[in-house]
Amino acid sequence: MSVELSVVVPVYNEEESVPELYRRLTDVLAGTVASYELVLVDDGSHDRSWGLIKELAAKDLRVKGVSFSRNFGHQMAFTAGLDHADGDAVVIMDADLQDPPELIPDLVARWREGYDVAYAVRAKREGETVFKLVTAATFYRVLQRITNVNIPVDTGDFRLMSRKAVAAFRRLGEHHRFTRGMVSWLGFRQIGVPYHRASRHAGESKYPLRKMLRLASDGLTSFSYLPLQIASWLGGAVSGLASVALAVELIRKATGSPLAWSWVAVTGLALLGGLQLLALGLVGEYLGRVFDEVRGRPLYLVQETVGTTATPHDATKPVAS
Ligand code: UDP
Ligand code: MG
């Protein structure tokens, strides 16, 4: 059965936000599209989130639920939602109402104009710590400079994708997923829509520093080889410096000055050792990811579904578009 719009939402311990999310989404969508469905993906919550999703699905046939066998992460939940969405267009957004449902009509309008991707650009952010604001702003700008794909700055995952873009996205089988970068990589006709990012509706962020850093390094390593190249540049620079220092010392020795090398040797060795470990570590970051990809495990595992049939992602076979 075809629907005009699917809205995919990852849910991880969001029992306080799910009812309000449902209310605001249904309010907005009724007047925006002819038909819609909500695809709520429970990412291994420990609270009542999945119970609430099942209750919603029981009373509203437009609600589909997918629950993971464990916590696979926000990015994987988007992937599962996109795999289960049947809409002619699909919106992906967070459950905590930081991505306002009221922006969906603007995204849909862009799609009707013929765009394949309409991504929401944060013009203003509310209720975030200074630390988050500064690190996010820096990260997006560094990423923009060093990646080979044009990933727009100040843009999260909140966006609308046409069926064509979703079909293409489903063919990307990588395990380390940085959705916003992957969608930029797709190409097609894309456009930004500015919005005001609200603070969380309830509860606390489900993105501790650890998960934030992992997402950031997935973004960097998936779309740039620059960190690997840093090693060769540093190597070149350090050996150049060392040759100059050696030449200077030989000249000094020839003119009869005494050698004062011990401290230079100690600090120099420490510096070199540090640089070598750094370079090795960077190679390791990429190598570990290569190993994850080569193993070819499924991207996620589904425990239970409501209102939809499970189509576990098979990363080895591209889904027909
Ligand atoms: N989320 C998830 N799995 C996780 C962590 C978060 O599905 O392991 C969901 C969460 O429920 C929310 C969205 O991802 O819908 C964004 O998380 P959060 O709002 O905590 O991140 P922040 O806005 O603080 O960066
Ligand atoms: Mg949030």
C-alpha cells in the first residue's frame, strides 16, 4: 500500500517524549499530506518506549513499530526506519522534538517543487551547552574543509528524502554510518531549509560524549583520508628538520664547539615516538573500520515489529531500486 509520506523516528528511552511527539506529528501531518505513516524504531530502550509504540500502533494503523534486539545506535535506527518506510517521500527526525514537526510542511513543499532532499539547517539552537555549541560548530567546519563530499554545515539528520533518494540510500551497506554525509554523497537535487532548533522536550540527551566522538570520527573517516595523509606530511617535515639540525651540528663540530646533544636527543626521541604512535593510531582507526566492513555482519537485528513485516537488512545484497 502506498502512502505519500513516511516519518521515521529513532527512539531510545524517550517514554516522556513519545506521546507528545505523536500528538504534534499527527496534528501537522493531517493538514500537510494526503496519507502518511509513522515508523518508530525502538533502539533497545530500557524504559516504556516500546510499550508506548505498541499501544499507538494498536489504536492507529498509521503507526509502524520496529524494535531492535539491542541498542544499535541512532544512525542504525534511521537505516532500519528507511528500510521499512513505504512513503513516496520520507522524513527522518529525532524523537525529542528538537526537530520541530512544524517544519515538515516546508520540507514537503520543497519536495513538491522537485527536490529529492530537503535538509533542515539550524539557524538557531536552543538549550544546548556552550561545549556542545562550540564543538558542533567546529566539527561541521573542519568536516566541510577536509572531506571530499560537500556536507552542508550546521545540518543534522533532520531531512526529507524522495523515494528515489531513499532507494539509493538503501544500497549503501556500510556499517559505520554517518547519515547526513551519506545523503550528501548521493547527490540528486538537494536544498537547505533554515529552522530554529528547540531544546529537548523532556529527559536528558541520549548522546553522551563517547557516542558523540564516535559519530564524529565515523564522519571524518568515512569521508576523508586526510588523517592518514597527516602521517606522511609529519614524517616529511620531521625528517627535513632533523637533516637540517644534523647539518648545523656537523658544522659546529667542524668549527670546534662542544656538543650539547643530550637534552635535544631526549626531547627529540619523545617527540618522534609520540608522532609515530599518533600515525599508527590513525592507521588503526581506519583498519578497524575496514575489519568491521569486511566481516559483513547484518547492520542491525530486529526483535519485534508491529504494523509492518521485518525485512532485516542484508548488507551483501544491494536492495533493488
Ligand atoms: N537515540 C537512539 N539511539 C541512541 C541514542 C539516541 O536512537 O543510542 C535517539 C534519541 O532517542 C533521539 C535521537 O536519537 O531521538 C537523538 O538523540 P539525543 O536527542 O539524545 O541527541 P542530542 O540531541 O543530545 O545530540
Ligand atoms: Mg536531542
